[in-house]
Amino acid sequence: MTNETTNQQVEGSIGRVRGALSAEVVKATAEKHGVCVRPFTMEVGDTETGEIRYVPVPCGSTVESVCLPCARKAKALRQAQCREGWHLTEEPVIARETPSETQTELLTFRADLAAQYREMVAVGDEAEAEELRAEVASVDEELRASGMTGRLPALDVPEKRPVKRSTRRRQDAPNLPRRKVSSATVGREYAGKFRPSMFVTLTCDTYGPVRSDGSPVNPTTYDYRRAARDAVHFSALVDRWWQNLRRVVGWDVQYFATVEPQRRAAPHLHTALRGSISHEVIRMVTEATYHQVWWPNHDEIVYTDREPLWDMNSRSFVDPDTRAPLPSWDEAVEAVEEPAHVVTFGRQVHSKGILGGTEESGRHIGYLTKYLTKSTGEVVDADTSAQRDHHDRLHAELSVTPCSPRCAVWLLYGINPKGANGKTVPGHCKGRAHRRTTLGLPGRRVLVSRKWSGKTVADHKADRKGFVLDALAAVGITKEQPEPDRFVWRKVGPGDTHCPPREHLVMRAISERITWRAEYDRALLAAQGPPGERPETSATPLAA
């Protein structure tokens, strides 16, 4: 064998190693045509014909690194929602649907399960009670899927009424004027044609000087405890800010907001407000807004080298040495005389008036939704060793900061959290606040008021679909819309031998998407009319 032949064989093997994998090619093609790259498979049965099909259902991820097409679609829906509600000139109309027969049957079934659950709790059958609780949770999911909104009654009836706290304002907080809030949500019109709205940015308070990368100048004096608690209770502070703003201006201010981390990993809020509000009022409300956390004191950890133990007889955690039951959450809260923490905003407040339909309005909508396609861990990623050390110290503080009354971290402070059972591990909570990738940031990245556009995200998605169907129908392309009750959907489990591979389903979806796109392009061309009749869209007139 000659050296030339050997070289050719080596080059050929290297080329095969460096060549793109077929799975990567399928993924790139799906992303190019806007098809979900990781759909889950559903078995669809037609009750009239008896036909069974396997349909790829988009994963619906909002993170680009997970599924680029689904994340971009979700972002486009949020942008449409923000644009449609920001500069409304008429009050949105929200029409509630009447309860369906399916919803009433499910709620009746839930009532029976709740009665059985209370019987099992009364006799002390913990295993059966947990099974009933799980079954009630599945019924609640079905009710949500049927379109029901609102809060359902809790399974556990509280033994005591919650302790009422004084509503008197703190002496160190400025007073706010208070007006009766009207039902109006549309902003005021100026000069008969201008109806501006607002774009506001709010930040947390300072915890110590930081460098340009967000890391503390002196980590030993940086207040990590306050930073962790402010992050955990930031969403409650934001809710209080909107309540105060509405009471001051006297009308039901609507908002579309996103929560993002700053370089120092502290959360801050970007919000679009409908209507015009003076900058002085926004600054005054921000300065006077605070949130008091009426929780038991959790400054000193009680159990460091040992942990509380679960006692089956008392159905609570007990001290490992004395076997005395730890105080319950209600007992601990009842003994609270001062708030464990007070959250306030920082001094940096940015507010700006925005007119609808302008380039500036579109630019700020893009700014609001800039990070919606990234996971929280990607946004707060550390690039320098100082940032990583800063994130490690903040995470260490968050790991011992309770995030809710049900948080298992309360056991480290000698308190039985709400809902504690034998499966609860002291100090280990699965809440987002304790994760290294989130650093205490709220789980909901988008906050939208109920009367923002008068529609849900599903309604906006249906509007986009309806627009496309109308455009196709205008050129004679009619898509059949069979009755939903005609089909039975079932999620395909692992190991189903009849289910085709995911790559086959993705390739079929790509082919369908190309066909749909061609039909839609044809509809757009037909709507524009013949070349001589199309409107002039060029900024520079064509030469004669």
C-alpha cells in the first residue's frame, strides 16, 4: 500500500469524524423552518373513523438553549401581548365563560375526595391521606386545563385564624396620599390626540460598593443576608408598589413587567404602565413603599451539627435530645412581635413617558422581552472568579434563608414548617430561591395585570392563528377545523413499539411547515394585488 493511498484513507476517516451528525442536521433544519426540535408524542384517536395517528406536540419551552423555535414563538406572543395592551384607548372587556358540565363534575369529585382526606387525617392514616392529596392535585390540574381560573379551597382547614397585624405605616416611611381607586384602566388623553404611557425601572437597595462586574469591593462587609432576603421577598414588594401606585393616582393602573438580574445578581424590575403618571409621583411611591415580613426570627441557626427528628406519634418534628416537639408554624407566628425583615427599593428609579405607535415604543418592548428566551442561570452566569465567589457566598446565604412558610429550612431554626411530614428533610427545600442557578430570583419572569389587554396568552395565540386562517381563506385555501370532542388524546409512554421515532415526526413536521409557509406566502402575494396596483413602500421613488 502506497503512502498516497494511506493518506487518502486517513483524510477520509478524519472527514467522517468531523462531519455533522444526522441528528444535528435534523435539528438545524427544524430550527430553520421554525419547527420544535424536541416535541413529545401524542396518540390521537378519531372516534368517528377509528383512525389512530401519532402527532408531535411542541414542547413549549421558553428557553432558546432548550428549543429555539418554541422560545422565539413564546417571545413573539409576549411581545404581541405587551404591544396590544400598552396604549389602549378603550377599556378592555373581559367576558367570563359559564361553568361547563365537565367542570361541575370535576368539582363534585374533588369535594368527595376532600371529605375522604379529612376523614383519613382524623383517624391518623397518613399514607392514605397522602394518596388522596395527590389525587386531588390531579383533579385540580384537570380543572385548570378545562379553563377554570381562581383559587380552590385548601384541603387542610386552618385550626386558628391568622394573626392580624397593624396596618399603621412605619414611622420611618413617608406618608402617601390615598384615593378611592376607580375601575378605569385607560390613561388620560392630552391635546385631543396624545395618550402617553410609562416605562419604569425599579431596583433593590444597595448592600455595599460593587465593581463594574457586580462583585463586591469588600466581600466581608457586603450585606449578603439582606441581599438574600430582599431577593426572596422581592415579588411581594413589587405587589405592594402596584397597590400603592393605584391608591395614589386613583385609577386601576395596568402593567406588563419582567424581572431580570443585575450584574450584582440582585433582581430589578422593568415595567410598562398604561397611562401617564408624573415622575415625581412614581419616585414618591417608590420611596414610601415597603414590605414587612411577619415571620419568626431566623437570624441564628439552632441546629448546626444535628437535625430535628420526625416523630410518628405527634406527627411533627422533635428535638433530637429532649424529644420535645418543635413549635408549629402558627404558634411561632403568633409569638412574633416585630417583623423579621423589611424590604425596600433602592434610590435608583428610572421613569419615562412613551407614545404608542412610535419607534421608541417598539424599542422598549424589545428591551422588556430581551432576556425572556434565556434561563435565569444563563442570565446570571459568572465570567470572572470574583463574580463566581460572589455568587457562591450569596447562594450560601440563600440556602439558609426560608423561602415560604412550607420551607424545610425552618427546621434548622427549630420551627415546624407548614405541611411537614416524614418525607421532609431538614434544611433541604426544592424551591427556586435556594438553587445556585437562580440566586433567589422569582420563578415568574413575566408579570401581567388582569386587565392589561383583556386576553390571556392563549387568546393572543388564537388571534394569530385566526389571522392566518382568514388570510388563507381569502385566496380560497380553507383549513378543516373538526370538532375537538371528536378526538381522544393520549400521551405516548416510553417503550411504545407503535410510536415512530422522534426524528421521523420532526421531518414530517418540517414538510408540513414548508407547505403551510408556501400557502401563506401565496395569500400575502394575493393580498398585495398585481405589481402595478401595489402600494409604493420604497423610501426612494423608482426612476421612470
